Amino acid sequence: MRLLSIALITLTISAMAYGQCTDTNSSGSGTTSCFCNANYYGTSTDAGGSGCQACAPGSSSQASNAVGTLASSCVCNDANASLTSNNSACQCNANYYGTPNSVSGGVSGCTQCGSGLTAPAGSTSNVCASSNATTSSKLLQIMVLLFLLTILI
């Protein structure tokens, strides 16, 4: 019995020393090859990094096979959305509005603006406006200028 206990303790110590990642959000075959799991980014604390961080809500990533994956490796689950500039949340793409669907493969929560209408990225309500508005105002300015010239001549 005593020999069995010593053997089990030796096996436990060996498992801790070899092939175990202590960063709970990583996996791999050893401390220097611990990579972030799916839905996480960064560098495992086992590989000398600050740890694997969770992707922003509504986004996901594949399991990493390299040290130092970027937050941009996380992709929004809604096909019509992308990460904000600071990678903290998903937002509807330009020319869409609404709230991105956080479920992968689900119906998009971002509605596309109608033909000829635009909206800035991140619009949560229907702020779609005519993209021809600036062209129309320039045409009006030219017409007024021509009218004034004909009066002067």
C-alpha cells in the first residue's frame, strides 16, 4: 500500500511539472506551448503573458495555435456586425442599424438601410439618410450661382 501511495504521488508531481497549463483559459502540451482556448485571446500566463482574456460579448474565436493572439481574432457572431475600435463590443456595420445578434448563425439583429441610404457603423436606431444629400445641395448651389450670373449679365 505504501509503495502504491509513493507511485501515485510521483505521478501527480510529474503531471504537474510536465504538460499542464495552469491558465484555466488555455490548453496545450506544456507550459511554453499553452495557447488560448476558443472564445479567448491573448497570451497564456504559462507562456509569460498576462493571461487569456474572454472575447467581447456576442463574439467568438477559434482555439489558438500560436502565442499572442489579438483581440481582433474574435469575430462577431452576427454577420452584419464587427468589433468596435477598442474591441470591447460588437456593433452593426456601416449602412446597417440595430443590435447585433449574439448567437452565431441566428437571424441578424442588424437591418440594412434601404437602397441609396447610408448610416454610420454602430447605429442602433434607424438613422439611414440619403447618400445623395450632399450631391443635391451642391447642385442647388450651382443652380443658384448660375441664376445670379444670368441676372448680373
